[in-house]
Amino acid sequence: MRTYYIAWWNVENLFDEENAVALGRRTDKVFRSIKDDIAGWTPQLRDRKIDQLASVIAMMNTGQGPDLLGVCEVENRFVVDRLVERINAMLAVTRSYAVVHADTGDARGIDVAFIYDDTLLEVPEPLKDSVFFHVVMRRHATREIVQVNFQTTTAAARTWAVFGNHWPSRSGGQFESAGYRAIAGETLGFFHQR
């Protein structure tokens, strides 16, 4: 039986550069929501943050990197791909990392992604049968829960249902946000039990 090294990390607002709208990597709606957060956010600052994250990720699993890494608070596929490039450049071993990026409907463009070694895990086609978005509702939707059904590449292939959760923040206060967090937990529990 094989052991897999799995990790999860909230990379805390890994935003693309301030000019990403002009590059076609951010919508005007998301820009209006985060413009104060990304004022002065240059490609150099973004890439420095990516390098810092990648240096820690590359040290995981005794310098071999994780087999499966879930990340939340990424803005788009571009920043996730940059992160994978930097991880690969820092690893002492060769990895074949692939990405499942869940472009959610979050107003701030905050997404979930999975970085995985595709020699060990695969996401069977068609993706619509392997990647699911579970909407968390309480009057209005909050961050979605993303489910990916990975399959091991071993002879006795096994399916893993992996859930990427980025629950509502407590920014409005612990008690004010408690209901949203409880609903997120109930939603996760329901789909986990299924």
C-alpha cells in the first residue's frame, strides 16, 4: 500500500497583479471589489510572494514536495500555474504537477485549487463527472465547497473524494458569522456523508 503526502494551505490573498484586468485575468467586477487590497500590487511583489510560498512547499515531504496540495485564497489559474512553476524549480526531485482550479463565484475572486502529482493521481474525464461545486446558502451564497474525485494511478485504482473548503471569514464578528460557518459545516457534512 502506498502512502501519500497531502497538505492544505490558505495562501492568504494570492492575488494577481493590479493590472490583471487589462491582461484578461480579472473581471471588472472583481477589480471593483478588491481594488483597495491590490493597490500597488506589482508583478514583482506577486512573484516574491509566490517564491516565498513555493520555498516552503518545496520543503514539504522531506524536500520532495506534496503528492496533493490544496490551496485556498488564490485569485486565478495564472497565479496557481506560477506557483507550480516555482515549486518545480525549487524541488530536488522531478514532479509532474497538474492543477484543478475551481473558478468560483466569490465576489473577491477568491478560489480553491488542487496541485497534484499526475503520476500518482488523476482526475478522470469528463471533468463534469469529477469536479463539483457545492453552494453554501443562507439567504445568499457564501464561498462554495469544491469536491474533486481523484483516482489513484495504481493497479488497484481507488477513488478519493477530496473537498476544498474555504469557509466564510469571521470579519463581521464571531457571532455574526457563526451562522454562515455552521451552514458551511452542514453542507460539507451532507456531501461528505453522500
